[in-house]
Amino acid sequence: MKKYALILTLFSLLYSCNAKELNNENIVNTNSSYMAFEDISSEFDKNTPKQNEFDPLSGYNRAMTSFNDGFYLHVSKPVVSTYKEVVHPNIRTGISNFFTNLGFPIRFLNNLLQFKFQNSWEELQLFVLNTTFGVAGLIDVAKQNNFDIKHHDEDFGQTLATWGVGEGFHIVLPFLGPSNLRDTFAFFVDDYVNPLRKGDTSYYLADSQEESLGLRTFKIMNNSSFTLDVYEKVRKDAIDLYPYLKDLHRQQRERQIKE
């Protein structure tokens, strides 16, 4: 509990000292998320979904897509919308920065495994800079000062893809949404170095599975507060939500792998 008290104290410091800078960053982050969807969506419009594709879990996937969509409409959307109205955007941006900083080990190791040594070096610089001068990662110091370094989001699914491992068949995960066989396996590999995982050392923030689940849920809720409009646009554009989300996810992953 002492950890969380410290985090809340840091949030208060962030809000009082860096409101203007964080508000500008929040606008950039929100616009970037929406523009990223627009780019992927425009590419999707130019391509028709694959016909006769091997989809052995199609029945389950459709049912899970409907479940996830219903959960979004009746649970996630009301909760996240209320959270968005109650919590100041500056604080939400600080929280997002904090969790992004915690994701350093996953990005650093996977960049190394893909032999992207310059990207790994930039990740290390950002982690040290933001952890120290950025108040435990609450402030993205590099972005605010226009330093020529940035995060390079890589996960083990992307690493396996660069090693030539195929994506396998499509899987829709409960609450988490579209994935595939390769990325589902990779998720558990990445989780071994995730600081949000339950662990017995000071490296891990959670002392129990309940705390770990709570932190992960809070992270998703906070991040979702910036992207509610994106999913609403997806639902509006999709004639059949399951194949639309499936192909949108595939094109997004292909794009991430190529970067």
C-alpha cells in the first residue's frame, strides 16, 4: 500500500506543477491515437477481407466478439466515460506516462531480440531520463523538451514475426479483443518481465493476483479514456463487426511488425 500512496502523491505533484505541459501532451496523444486509426482504416477500406481463410474458431470468435462488444456498451463505456469526466486530463496523461515507463523492460528486450540496438539504446535513455527527472515516469521529459528520442513499441509477438513465425489462426480474447495464436503465446512470455505481474521482489508492483489484476484494469481504463471515440467509429463503420475487427487487427499488426 505504501507504493500506491507514493504514486498518488506523485500524481498530485504532477498536477500542480506541470498542468499546462501535460495538457498539450494529452491533446497530442489523443489526436495521435485517432489519426493512427484513420490511417489503418483507410488502408482497410482499400482491401477486401480474405476469402476462405482458415478460421477454425470462427463460431467462438463471433460469440466472443459479441460478448466483448456488449461488455463495452454496458460496462466499459459507462465506467470509462465517468472516469474521463471526473479525472482531469492532465492526471490521466500522467498516469499513461507512468504505465508507459513501466513497460520499458518489454520494449527494451524485444528491440534487442530484433537486433534493433539503436532503438534499445533510446529506450534505455528514455527510461533513465523519465524515471529520474520525470518523477518516476509521470512526465515524458524527452517529449516536452523535443529531444530526438522516442519510444519503440515492440513485443514478443513482433519479435517472433521477425524470426519468421507465422501468426496462426485468429483468436478473440475475452475483454482484450482480437489476437492470434502467435501473439497469445507471446503475451505470456512478455508477462514474465511485466512489472505489473505478481512477484515477490521489489521489481514487481503487485503483491497478489488481485492487485495485479487491479493495476492492469486501471491501466486499460485510463488508456481507454483517450480512445473512446476510436471504437465508436469502428462500430459505426462496421457492417459485420467480427470480420471488420479481425482484418483491422491483422493490418495493424502487420504495420507494427514492419516498423
